[in-house]
Amino acid sequence: MHPDFQNNQRGESLLQHMESKARSLGIAGLFVLTTQATHWFRERGFDMLPLQKLPIKKRQLYNYRRNAKVFFKKL
């Protein structure tokens, strides 16, 4: 990640907004895929899941070359 974008709370603000919006829509949880920020999502309450837990329509679009990790957070 570029240093100009580290430690400025943009990611934190975006995640809080997404969680709030999801709750207001009655969404029970969020899936995220990441290739480099596993620790960041874990620190914010996301749990790593096997790819098979990703909803089928999203799993069909998964790019195996990127090898992204799947995370989920119950809201």
C-alpha cells in the first residue's frame, strides 16, 4: 500500500459506512476478499473462511490466480 494512504482512517471510515448501510438494509453479514490485508480485516472482527463458504455466484467469479482469502463478519 502506498504510504500516503496508510494510517489516515479512510479504510476504517469506509468499513464503518458499509457495515451501517448493510445493517439498515437487513443484511446479516459481510464477505470480503483480500490478497494483502488479512491482518487488517481480522483486527476488525472478520473471520477467515474456506472458499467453499463464499456464495455460489461469487465463487464462480473467483480468480484463482489472485489467490484471495475469504473473510466474513456477522453484523
